[in-house]
Amino acid sequence: MKTQVSDTSISAYRALPVKQLATQADRICDIVTSHLNTWGGNLSLREIKQIHMRLHGDIELSTVSARVNALVAAGRLERLETTRKCSISGIHIHPVRVALQ
């Protein structure tokens, strides 16, 4: 596939560290996985957003929601039937966790 991208842009893209090339969905899945492995718990969308901001920079809550929905549909994450209060908003939510195999 040919593109109208200059050689310098292509070189700059190829020079990016692999970590920066991870998709938003991959980063969110990694956040949920790391949280489970470290703390043994689940996360709300706002908690994912807060961790993402610390590790990778700001992300819109609607973007987190869209990526989580896609990860749930793909079977990588699961939304729990039980509810709990979000540690940030105090609202009862259905948290997500890594899908158990």
C-alpha cells in the first residue's frame, strides 16, 4: 500500500518505542491485568482513566468506555454482574476485570 507520507515521517514512526505503538485497547487491557495481578481487584471506567492518565497521559472517559466495550466483546475483559462503589465517583458501577479462561 502506497501512502503520501514523507520518508522522515515513516522513519520517525519506525523509531518509536514498541510501548508507544500499543493500541489504546492494549494499554487498557494491560492496566486491568496489572491491577488484578498487583491488587487482586477489578476496576471502574473512571479508575482505568485515572491510572491511564498517570502512565500514558490523558484519555477521555468515552474513549475508555468504547475500548472496554470492545475488549468485553472480544472476550479479553468481562463486566461483573455484582456492583460496587467507584472509588472516584462514589457511584455504584459494574466493574471490569480480566476475563477468566
